[in-house]
Amino acid sequence: MAVRVEDRIFYLETKNTMYQMKADEHGVLLHLWYGRKTENDMEYLLSYPDVGFAGNIYEAEDCRTYSLNTLPLEYGTAGVGDHRIPAVSVTHADGSTALDLRYQEYKICKGKYSIPELPAVYAPEEEAETLEIILKDTATDIRVILKYGIMENLDVITRSAVIVNDGGKPVTINRAHSLSMDMPYGSWEWVHFHGRHTMERQVERASLLHGVQESGSTRGMSSHQQNPSVLLCEENCTETSGFCMGAVLMYSGGFQTQIELDQLNQTRIVMGIHPDTFQWVLDSKESFYTPEAVLSCSCEGMEKLSLQFHKVIRENVCRGKYKMAERPVLINNWEATYFDFDEEKIFNIAQKASELGVDMMVLDDGWFGKRDNDSTGLGDWFVNEEKLKGGLGKLVERINGLGMKFGLWFEPEMISEDSELYKVHPDWAVRIPGRSPMRGRFQLVLDMTRKEVRDYLFQAISRILDSANVEYIKWDMNRSISDWYSMDLSSGRQGEMPHRYVLGLYELLERLMTAYPDVLFEGCSGGGGRFDAGMLYYCPQIWCSDDTDAYERTKIQYGTSFFYPISAVGSHVSAVPNHQTGRITPLSARAVTAMAGSFGYELDLNNLSEEEKTEVAEQIVRFKQYGPLIHNGRYYRLSNPMKDKFGIWSFVSEDKKQVLVQGMIFRTEPNMLRYPVRLRGLDPAKKYQLKDTEDVYTGQALMSGGIFLPQAWGDYVPVELYLTEV
Ligand code: GLA
């Protein structure tokens, strides 16, 4: 049993880790532990200091050391003496904002809970258990159900909360986090992933300061600027040693991660929907479900933590036919043509690509409505026959005739003012009456909270999918959302819109996935602006960044790898000079970087020299050979490209018989020694031979002395070393 309860202490045990809570004599749910499995109750670590200005609950009577402000709480609330960041806060019908949650009962069930209307980790019934702890406010009829999913073999614990209004009057929820956890001891550092468009998930690691530090998004999307994932680690934690814990929020809207270092040097972390763009009126007898936070921890550094997240996200979050399958190598016309194409141009790109071994042609933005630039046409999901003469069906047939699949770009959540749709339904665009709406990339946002809007999109997309053999959809979303207002919501409920938007998006994606189970969905938001575990529940891969520069990509993909599996990373070889940076990198280096993902091309291969075309054909052969190892193997970060002179990573098969080391030496220095890189995850006793050489090494040698990177000459030197057991 993964969950047991003794003396009101809850033990949630996975293979290597343990999570512990206690409902104490006052019914306060205390957080006792998250970390290595100790076979002990960890209550002995509680201390009850007498701290000035740390108030005492009434029932503590003359005990001045029992304070909600100093104890490690499982789900802190506002208004009753804990002055740290609350997990939940509400406004009652009388205007008061206090909530004092006390333990009532618990339930344990087999299997993993699911969450209505929201994505959640799933698992076969025998591989997971669910614990529910029910708390109730001391003075009102508000209950909070804390849900825990315990995935024993994965070393993963999920959390989510349900807020239930059993009272007779509505209550307003101002904040409802998915995760809250207190760590009374330890000197923590946090690692978060910040960036901007074309520069997502840059890794930043910092010590905690007293007070609150935060990463988050109020953009209606998880965003390029911050990612809904966070890592807390001990100061000495490295890739391979030390304790760390991580959390990802399975949510694609605005989120908030806050970390507070309090007056006693205790750390609290909360994570959930961003309260600045959230408010929810909870009617009598209604429940509110928070999104899910997925937690894992490792006593052996970040590498192990990442491997645990890769596995749970790939196998227990991603879904559908392509979840474990090899993905088609694709060619996308965006950087090849932008809006300037017709059916012949697309066919020519496809034809050359198919000759070189590419599996699928993806037609990007510009195939629909009147869309010759980015200011028009969004919403008009019917084929632009001026560009695609003869229609989509004919083009797809010709491309299928090459033995290729065909995929199509959509940006369903948006509307251009210059569109047919806008003429008929200007009211479907999000705007606040009396204000000019904010434009982003000249476009407005469709009100995804409205059923008629989603119905329109479902029908419009279905019509296209039914009209031709479309086997892939790139689902884009190219602006941050503001001007929150929905005509369908009353004035008192406008604060619900950002969350309802995300629910609407998920509902539409679910409908389409169910109706078209064979279609591969790739998520996208100006590249990786919505690269999160919520979207990965619907799309097994996401375009990682609009930056296709191979050097920059080593950093973007490095940051992405802390939580997200390699199979989820959309990555393509593009032309040089690179369109985002002007940088020239060798074709070979662009390919190894793009191989650390779903792999494809984004240029007109007709423009390459004969030599380069041969190279592309060879790259595709290599990817087909290495793809299963890349996607199913264990991934290791062998350097830190944010500061090292090279970006190197590796994939090791589960049976440790195959190793692929890939990456890039950034710059060559004169008279330099060759760089040895220490491999990881090998069998020390096995012997490995380097492909195309007679060189044989023990696993121990490769892990202790390392393997030489190639002698570098020039910049951005590709690395690809394949070793197999002899
Ligand atoms: C976004 C995507 C790109 C491309 C363009 C098309 O920026 O990230 O890959 O599809 O939109 O407009």
C-alpha cells in the first residue's frame, strides 16, 4: 500500500520517497515531510517556538507556542493568523475573508483520481492510489478536499484541491492554489525557467531571499516569460548528487509560483492559478477544482528528478496514438516561404523532401481565408483557393502520392478584424465594452468560454479534416491575452473568464482528439509560449521555440529538458543565416540539435547544394536509426550550455547497451586540448565500442575519464558519438 494512516499521520510512500502529514490535536493539517523514505514518523522534527507576533489559536488556551504562523502547514489559509502566503483565500457572503480549515476525515481509493474538465496524470488502477483529506472551515460550510495521487513506481505524487460550498450563499474564491508546502529546515535554492519569445526556458538558479519570490504569468497562457515548473534544491545539489524537488503545474493559463522564506528561515512554496487574473464565485452546493500539480523529488541530484518527470509526462500525461510511437520526420514551410506560396511551391518543397526521406509535409500559416500577412484572415478556416488552386484535397492527394503524410497549421483561438468571421461575429472577439481592445500581432482573441465559439471552431476544423487526408495539426496561439471580459458572464463573474477560457480550450481540444484519434497534434504558441504539462495532455509534442538557431536551441532545449521529455520537443533544421539571429552554423550541427526532439526541417531543401541534400538524406537515415533511443532512452545533460564551452547531452538505452552522445562545441580555441566529457548512466562493467572506430572503453572509463569530443575546427562543431556494447 502506498498510503497508510497511523495516529492521524498520513504516510504517502513511493519507491524511494515519502510524503507525510499529520492532523494534530487541533485538527490542523501539518506538513511533516517530503523527501527520502525514512520508515519513520517525522513528527519529531516539529518545534514550537515562542515567537512574538505569531498569534495563537483560541483552542491553544494558555499555550503561546502553538501558532499557525510558525507551524509547517499543508494548505495555509488567509485571515486566521498565518501571515505567510496562503494557499487559498475566499470572501464570504458577509464580506469577511477568514478561513480556518480543520481536519474532518480521509478516504483512500485505488487508482488515480481525475479532475472534471481539467487534464490530470492518469494511470492503470493497480499503479496508483488516491488519498483525499477533507478539511472544513470552523465557522462556515466551506470544505476543502485535498487530493493526492501516489504513483509508487514513478516516485511521483500529484496534488489538487477541491473547494466545496456546502453553505446556502455564494462565496468568492480569490486564490486557490494547487500546491502548498512548507519546509521548515534546509537552505534552498530555486531554479526557474524564464525567457521571452524566441528565447524560452533559460535556466536561472538563485538562493532564496527573505520574503516572497515569484515566477508567474498573467497572460492567459503559461508563457514564454516563465514556465509553470519549479525546482527547489539544496545548495550543494548538482546533476548527480544532493536533494531536490520539482513541481510542474498541469495548466496552460496564467499561473503563479511563489516561494517565501519566512522570519524563521522556513520555506513555503505555493503553485497554482495566478490570483491576479482569477476570481471565482462559488455558488451554494458547487465545487471548484484546481488544476493538478505534479511533484517528484530526488536524493541523487537533478538528473534523476528530470528522468522521473520525463517518464511521468511521456507515459502518464501525453495520450493518443503517437504518445509512444516514433513521430514522422516533418518538413514545415514557414521559414521556407512565410506567407508567400502557392500549391506548386508547396508541392515542390514536399517533393524534394520526400526524395530525401522526410515523412510529412506541414503547411503552415497562410493557407486559409484572405491571409497574405499576419493582419488578416484568422477565423476564416476555409481554403484560400487563390493560393492553393484546385483546393486542399488535390494538394494533399498529390503529396500523399509522394508517399508523404500531410499536416496543417491552425490558430483556432484567434480572430482578425479583417476576416469574414469578424464581419458576422464581431461580438466573439474578447474586448471590454467601452474600451479599445489590445491587439497582439494585429489579432484579437476569440472568447473560448462561449460554447457557440467552440462549436464553430469544432465544425470549421472538422470540415477541413474531413475534406482531405490531414494527419497532423499544428495548434498555434500567437498573443498574450488581456481585456478579459465575456459577454456570457455577468458583471460579478468576469473574474472567472481567464480560467473558463482555459477550460474552453481544453474542452475543444478533447472533442477534436476524440473525433480524430489518428491526428497528431503539435502544440505551439509563437514557439514555446505554452509549453506546459496541460497542453501535453492533448498534444504529445510542442514546437519548442520560434528560434531555430542551433546554438540558441542548445540552451532552450537544455532548460526544457529539466521537466519535459525529449519526445515532446518540436525541433527543426532551418536555413542559414538563421532567420532569428543571423548566425551561420553548419548543417551537421543544426541536425544534431534538432534530433534532440521530434526532428524535422523548416527550409526549402531545393535550395541546398547537392552535397547538402545528400547530407540531409543521411541525417534522416540516422534519425530513423537513433530515434527510438532518443525518445525511449534516458536523457543526460552532460554540460551546462549556459556557461560551458559546449552543449553536450546523451541518450542511454534502458538496457544500457546503446549510448548516443550529441551536441555542439561552441567555439574553437587555438592549440586547445580536446575536451573529454564524462558520460553517465552506463554499466561500469560493460565494454562499449565507438561507432566507425576500433576504440573500446569500459563503462567505468567513459564515466570516470570521459570520452573525447572531436578535435574542433571552426565554430559550432557538431558532436555525435554512438557507442554500443561489445
Ligand atoms: C508562430 C509559430 C511559427 C509559425 C507562425 C505562423 O510564430 O510559432 O512556427 O507557425 O506562427 O504565423
